[in-house]
Amino acid sequence: MENYKVVLMYDAEYKGYVVDVPELPGCMSQGKTVDSAMKNVKEAIIGWLEAEDKKGTRKKTRISSVLVGEVAV
């Protein structure tokens, strides 16, 4: 089992949560609750990994550190 860092953000327009997986480019999901968003992103990660394995292009990438912040514009 591999662990992946995810970024969970509330989207007011969607009225739910969007989850991004920085280690897996383009891998993201969403859900109306935190629990559903996390469940959905697990499925997205599995699908992303399966697609990369099938193409033979899967690379092991690891993010060594994460900075979480906020920017007001």
C-alpha cells in the first residue's frame, strides 16, 4: 500500500470539496462531503495508477515537503 498526500479544498460554487493529488499529475476528484471526497479520490488514485501501469509510464515520485498556505487577492 502506498500513501499519497492530498490537498482538500472547499469549493463554494460546487458546494463541496475538491481533492488534488500533487504527486500524480491530473489526478483529482470531488465530493459533497469530506468523507465522500476522500472516498472518491481513493478511487481516482487507483484508476490513475492502473492507467499509468497499462501505458507503462508510471514513475515513482515523492514530494519531500509540503507547504500549505493561503493567498488573499
